[in-house]
Amino acid sequence: MRLLSILVTGLFYGWLSWGCSTDKDRPGIQTTYIGDDHPVQETWNGWVTFSDSGYVKAQLTFKHSAQFKKGNQQDRELNGGLRVDFLSRDGDTTTVLTAKRAIIRPNNDMEAFEDVVIVSNDCTKVETEYMKWLNNVKKIYSDKFVTITKPTEIIRGYGFESDQNMKNYRIFKVSGEAKINNASDE
């Protein structure tokens, strides 16, 4: 009987102390805004897969990513090196892009900066300091100096446009070197 009395008394005081606490007594979560210059999210040694209609279109690996919120837009800045593998419908790598830095926009458009190199599976290599990939049209653009190296030619110029597989490209303000076979040499 005495045990029952102690148990009831303990439950009563426990209920009373629980019922007397308020939300003011609980610690709050800090949600202080620290400014536009600070990321809302960061990731190290990460990867992102871009897909459409069930097919993987590209795979991105990076050293560091920081997401910044500017108004209603959230840009993802990548630095420390990155690599994008563009894939065929069968999952084979068709083109590889590497760079030191990049920015990915909310619509998955990407701008790559510093030591940008694109290599296609037919040994076409593009080198520049700036490249932009437009996700909705799957095209690559640059308005900077570009060098394209193929087994038989080197083309240089300012401005560049290509499909992401580097099959159809053009250079604006072009110069270059090419190996020409003369009919008399054969």
C-alpha cells in the first residue's frame, strides 16, 4: 500500500511539473541570417547525376560545392576541381569535361572556368578558360579563346559552339594548322 502511495505521489508531481513548463522554457533553434556571401549548404567530395526520362545524361564529380541563395535563385558553386562525364543513351561516356571551377544554375545550366578541357571519345580535345553548357539544348558554348586538337589538325579561334558529344562544332574567328595530303605525294 505504501508503494502505491509513493507511485501515485511521484506521478502527480511529475505530471504537475510537466504541465507547468512552457514553450519559453525550451531552447530555440538558431535561424540567424548571415548574409548573401555565406553558403546555405556545402558538400565535399560529392557527385551529382543528371537524368531525363529515366536515362542518365551526365555525371558530375567535384571536390567542393557551396550553394548560395540570391533572391529566389540558388546557384551551386563548385571549386577545387570537377569532372563531368556526358553519357549516351546506352550509358557509355561520350565526352568528358574537366575544370577548376564551375557554377550550376537552378535549370542545370553550367558555366566552367579555368583550365577547361573537353575530350570526346573520338580524341577531339577542346581547351579554353571558359565554357557554358546549356542543359535544355545540350550544347556547349564559349566566347573565349579556344584550341581544338584532333589527330590531324589543330584549330584555334575565339568563340565556340558544339553539341555536347563534340560531333558538330564550329569556331568563330578561326586560325589553325592541318595536315594536307597532296595527290602528287602519294
